[in-house]
Amino acid sequence: MTATSEFDTIAAVATPPGEGGISIIRVSGDHAFDMVEPLFKGKRLASVKSHTINYGHIVDPETDSEVDEVMVSVMRAPKTYTREDVLEINCHGGLMATNQILQLVISQGARLAEPGEFTKRAFLNGRIDLSQAEAVMDLIRAKTDRSMKVALNQLDGNLSRLIKHLRQDILEVLAQVEVNIDYPEYDDVETMTTKLLLEKAQEVKASIQQLLKTAKQGKVLRDGLATAIVGRPNVGKSSLLNELLHEDKAIVTDVAGTTRDVIEEYVNVGGVPLKLVDTAGIHHTDDKVEKIGVERSKQAISAADLVVLVLNASEPLTPEDRQLLTDTAAEKRIIILNKTDLPVKIDLAELRDLAGDTKMIKTSMLQSQGVDQLEGEISHLFFDEGIESGRGNVMVTNARHIGLLNQASQALDDVMNGIAAGMPVDLVQIDMTRCWNKLGEITGDSYQDELLDQLFSQFCVGK
């Protein structure tokens, strides 16, 4: 097997597989023109202007037979996605033509791109930093308009600029510390230096903590809010799921135990992506299949960010209802009193004693009432102060970034504790440098090859 190289010319299909109007085969590298030119019947691509699209046909050079009618986009380095020469062959959508053209490009010497390799090259060639590269995948995976704006914000480099500004502040202080140590001009240079380090540590830590305040909301926007819909059988859980999805995804009948497994779906609630989990009704059963469903429902409760507990308002509380109220007491939850179109028979006084200060919402899935109030409460519960996701604001959404910011903050705590303990300046300086390095890992100014392989392996081939 031939070893891959970052200098290879690479090719891949950049559009989703299957039938469509257009498929795009992307080719990037120093020899991109050499790989495509022998296949293209039309203008000589090497002679056309950059950033133009050119009509012609792809032909098989061995048989001289036409494969497809195409348009080829020509983009010369460095003003391209990868900062390399890039050619994109726009052919008719469909598996046969797309794969045949890709194979012809590979037969000319191109290598099939690895997952995320085009974006990896954009990073390695200095077009974007690591946080911007990760934002590309966030943008692709965005499930709501708000999560898309947050990803676009990061892709624009707002987080990068803030991190680089903090690193520059730290670097200037470290340089000043070195000067003070090597060329002391005053008797109290030690006091002055520790004072300088302490002030900068406090200032940078405040900025990091401000970033971390956005992490919880940001992570919800990026990954979605795991929301478990729970309750005993036939209280309206699946009907609620269908109302939120605006489609009949779950089977709804008056037969208890219709939902026997966990159903997961994403839904956009006020710009917040909810990963809705419709669980099997929790109740005592001797049916082996239902028992498995009930057990999975209990696991879904413990794994959820939010529990929506559905109760039947037209019936008195049952032992199963009381047990669910107890089991979910420690979770962030909303209680739904469903079937309010029928006479209310549930004991509201007892329910309030068991529910505590949990928000209760009256609904009727039959009449589609109360769902808007539920959506508003979910948004209020997790985004009480509002979501500021405009392109000028910075929100941390990535778990890797959150972890590194926490490590950088800890390093600054060590700086301040070291100064308080009277440690020598050169030892305190080590912790300040550690903070600088951790912040650099966010943008990729310091990284390991293993990290890059892990990050870009999560991308799709062709991006």
C-alpha cells in the first residue's frame, strides 16, 4: 500500500451520494490540472482565468468515449478553499456518472481524499485555524437557525481572534517577566514582577470565565437538548411527540404499551434543537419485550438534559405516576397535564405537593392545545437570559474547547496560588506558560498530529 502524503493531489465527491441534479468531484493539489486536463474536452483549462466555470465533456482517454457533459470550475491557488489549485467537475447527479469520473481522475494519479482532508489542508496551509475547521463541521451539522449562526460566528474567526488576543496579552507579560528577571533595574523587581503576573492572571481568567458562561447554552445549540418524554402507558406521550414534530411519527392508539421501544427524533423549538426521546410507558408488566422497553425508558431519564413527564389529567394519580414524580424529582423537568379536554379528575393538591416548584402545563393533544406554551417554557428553562448568537458575539459550543478553557483557567489558578504562597517567579511563570499553550490548542497554534487525525476523521469525505 502506498503511503499517503499531504503533498498528494487528492480527489473526492463533494456532494451527497445518490440521485440529484448535480454531482461535484473536487480535485485539489499541485497537479490538479495535470489530472483533469487529459479528461476534459473543451477549452484548455490551464489557459482559462481563475475562478471561472467552463463547459465541455469528460472523456475516457483510453476509449475516447464521452462519459458526461460537464462544467468545470477552475480556481487557482492561493485563493481557494485549500490554498492549492482546485478544480471542481460539475456533472449530472447519479452514481454511475459520478463514480466513473472520479475513477478516471484517480487513474490519472490523484489519490482518493480521506475524511475531512480538504478542510485539513485548509488548516495546514494557514487559511483557517483549528477552531474554524471545527466550525465547518458544526455548520454542516447545524439543526436550527440559531445553531447555524453560532457555527458561522466561529467560522468567521470571532472565537479565534479572542483567543489570540488573550495569548498575545500573556506573551507580552511573559516577555516582560523575562526582562525583569534578566535585567533587574530596581531592588523590588521581584515584587513588581509578581504583581504584573497576578494582574494579568486575574484579567485573563475573567475573560475565560466569561467565555465558559456561554458553554452550557452553546453546547445545547451544537449537540441538541436530550429530552425524554416519560409517563405511564396511554397518557399521550407519542401524541406529544407527533405534535412537536408536526407529523405522525409515532403510532398512537388507545392500546396500552403501543410504544415498546425508545423513539428518537430532532425538532426545532424556538431555534433550540431538541433530541426528543419518546419512551415506552413505565409500568409493571410480565411481557418480556415491554420489560426491555420500560428499562430503556428508565435509562433515558438518567441520560436526559430535560424530562417531560406526561400525566393523564382525566384520571386520579396512580402508584406509577407517584413513582415517576419521585424518580424524576432530581431532574430538570416539566410536567404535562394532558387530556384536559376531558373532566379533570387528578388531585391537583397532591400533585403540587409531589411536584414541588416544577412548572406544570395543561394540554390537550386531541385539540392541539398547550404545545406552544410547552415550547416557550423549554426555551425559558435553558435560555433564561436569551441567546446572543449574532455574528459579532462569541459563544463556546465545542466540548474540546470547553475542556481546554477549563485547563487554562486552572493554570491561572495555579499562578495566583503560587504567588500567594510566595513561590519564585520562574516557577509561577511555568503555569502562565501552560495557560498560553492550552489556549493555543484551541486554535491549533500548538497541536499534535494525533489530534488532527481524530478531529478530521469525523468529517465527511469530500469536505
